[in-house]
Amino acid sequence: MRKILVTGAFGLVGSDLVPALQEKFGKENVFALGNKTIPADFDGNLVKGDVTDISSMETIIKDNGITDVYHLAGILSVGSEKDPDLAWKVNFGGLKNILDLAKTYKFKVFWPSSIAAFGPTTPKVDTPQHTSLEPTTIYGVAKVAGELMCQYYWKRYGVDARSLRYPGLTGYKAPPGDGTTEYSVHIFYGLLNEGKYSCFLKKDARLPMMYIDDAIKGTIDLMEAPPENISVRTSYNFGAINFTPEELVAEIKKLYPNFTCTYDPDPVKQAIAESWPQSIDDSAAKSDWGWKPEIDLTKMTEVMIEGLKEKLGK
Ligand code: SER
């Protein structure tokens, strides 16, 4: 019987991943750990702990016989720049704790890396799987170190850790976090709450993006793939769509012609965006375990508006 722990359970990914895992494996077999506000309608097992405190994590894993950990807890790129020491402690230290426990308790690990593992020396278009990794953010530094730790723990100790380099993710279930690509979530709140939005990136800031449903499907498919299919033990390039703020605005305007977006680029966020790729070559994920994204920009825009309207009661 699978027993699955999700850390960061109420963040952007966890808010959609937990219900998907509950549906696939049974509500009683999924355990949610998170320090964000727990939604009033959350229906499932809650556990308390701190990913930076290994003994609290060991207790959860032992007490519940955990077989799989989706370790999502982390501080996003912009938040990490505000407190680099804390970012390292949570983002790298938290992963190290999980990997160390996986050595002993033999559970499988999913951990997200990010396009933030890349940097200004990486080719920006169709970024290859194996390429220069010289990030200029602490968030990216922790991602590269984490990727290498996953591979090292696999080779040295047989820990079955799997990872995806998530692009910018867009979803409506969780409130937007402190990330660079999160403008693509904030913009829909602006649309529905005020009919306008002031974007913190330049209008031509092209970034690799993905709707959350594709990300959840790819995440579970990777974890369910036979181990012999996993040729990349650092982290897989993982792509779907790419767009600029201006292109997203044009898509929204097809449905809401009166929507207005102004641009007031934030220097920190814009610099982070400029250090990341614009599009991703994810052929290794496609050939190893059959990755295939399904949601394009038009569809993403429609489902974000429908979902958020319902959530906000608009
Ligand atoms: N989407 C994240 C961010 O913008 C990067 O992984 O912080």
C-alpha cells in the first residue's frame, strides 16, 4: 500500500497535486504538510512538521509508513532573494533532510527543480537538457546543488529521487506566491477584481510556462515510470508553452476586450527573468517516459478565468 507525503502541500503545486494524488491513491493514503493557510474546505490527512527539522520529518515518515515523498516545500525566486540564508536552509537543507531520510527509510522522492537552475550563460532558446548551469539567484544555486544531490544519492545510496525542471506554472487554486513567473497568476486576479493589472515584468519578457494540470500530470507520470526508464537523475527539462506578458494580455483581451495592462518592471524580478531561458528542449522527458503537454495558451487562459471566477465568486 502506498503512503504518500506531500510537503508544501498548500502552495501552487501542492494545492493541485494533493487532490490528484488523493483521487489516484485514496484520500486515506495521502498526508499533507504545509505552513501556508490551510483552506477551510481541505479534506484529508494533515501532518505537522518542519522540513528544516529532520527529527520532525522522521517522526512523520515512521509513524505513517511513508513510501513516497513529493517534497515541494520551498521559497520561490523573489522571496529567496529577500533572505538568501533562509532560502538555502529551506530549499537546500530541506531537500538534504528528505534525501538523508530516504537513505534509511527507502521511500521514493519527487523534488522540483526549475528553469531557475539555468543562468545567463545558458542558451536561451530550446535550452538543452545538458548545458551550462550558472544561475545568478540563490534560488537557482540551491536548485543546481539539489539536482546534483539527487543524482549523487541515487548513484551512491540507491535513493530513487526524481525531478523536473518546472517552468513558470500557472494555476488558480493557491494564491500567487513570491515568484518571477507568478505575474501569470496575479494578472488573472487583477482582471477579475479590478479589470486591470500592472505587470512587474517587461511586456516582452518571454519565459517557458505551463498550466498546472500539465505539470501535475507530468509529475505523477514521472513518479510512476519504471526506474529503468529514468535516464536523467539530476532533473528533466520539462516544457509546454512559452509566452510574453504581452501575448498573455492579447489572449485575455479576446475574452475581455476592456482589460488593460500596464508595465512597471521591477528591477529585481526583471533581472531574474532575463537570466532564465525562453523555451525548453524537453526531448529526454518525451522519449524516456512519454511526456506530452496538452494545454496551450488559449486553453490556459480560458480555464484560469473560469476557475478563478468560481473561486472568487465572480
Ligand atoms: N516559478 C518560480 C519563480 O518564479 C521559479 O521556479 O520563482
